[in-house]
Amino acid sequence: RVLVLHEAARTAGFGAELAATIAEDWFGALDAPVIRIGSEDLPVPFSTSLEGPIYSAKGKLDAGIERLLAF
């Protein structure tokens, strides 16, 4: 089982590439689909004070682990 967690946007980022590579190369060894957790797919704000609340994957980790283990 694999869970990829990163702070960047979920789509088209490092985590997506990592998850795709793992799924392609290790598909037969996986007991569950690869789970990706990342920030929302939103444009980068001009104010750096908005980055914390918008680009945070903290609250999604517990749900992702439960989803992975329940498979």
C-alpha cells in the first residue's frame, strides 16, 4: 500500500508523477490503489499570507490513511 503526501498541488505535480511511476512499476505488488494527497488545485495567490490555509494537506492525512487501510 502506498500513500503519497505532498504540499504541492495534487494534479500534475511531483506526487502525481511518483504515484504514476509506482502504479506502473509495482502494480502487481500493490494491495490497494495508490492514494495521493496534496493541496487544492488552485492558482498561486499574490499574497503569501494566503498560502498557509490554501496550500495545506494537513487535514487530509487521516482520511487518506483510513481510505487506504479500508481497501
